[in-house]
Amino acid sequence: MLTLLFIGIFWSLSYASGSALLTKSYTADERQSARGKGELFPVLGLALGSLTAGPFSEYINWSAQMFFVLMFIFLTMIMVMIDWKKI
């Protein structure tokens, strides 16, 4: 239960900060298109993740799943650290 609570909190914070960055990152002409794409891709990611979670969990054990999750988290952290000055 605590893990789900943390997931919800961090998802909310990430989504809010991403939306704030979206409004600052683009020019006024690009902003409308970027907002549409910014709303579409998270929903597509959720749908894709929901559809693949069952088969993925059935064929791969929890240790391997945690490895993939941590790999994506560290990759994201590295990308943010590289572009930190631009943000």
C-alpha cells in the first residue's frame, strides 16, 4: 500500500513538473502542438504498459522486473543531469 501511495505521489509531481516545463520550453507557436502531444503520449504509455504488464509479469520474475525499472530510472536521472543547465 505504501508503494502505491509513493507511486501516486511521484506520478503527480512528475506530471505537474513536466507540464510546467512544457509551457516554458516552447515558443507560443509550438506550444499548442506540444501540449496536445504532451497529453497524448502519457495516455498511450499507460495503455501500452497496462496491456503488456500481464504477459511481462508472467514470463519474467520480479528481480528482472526491478532491474528493468531501476535501469529506466537511472537512465532518466542521467538524462536530466545532462540537460540540467537547459532546464
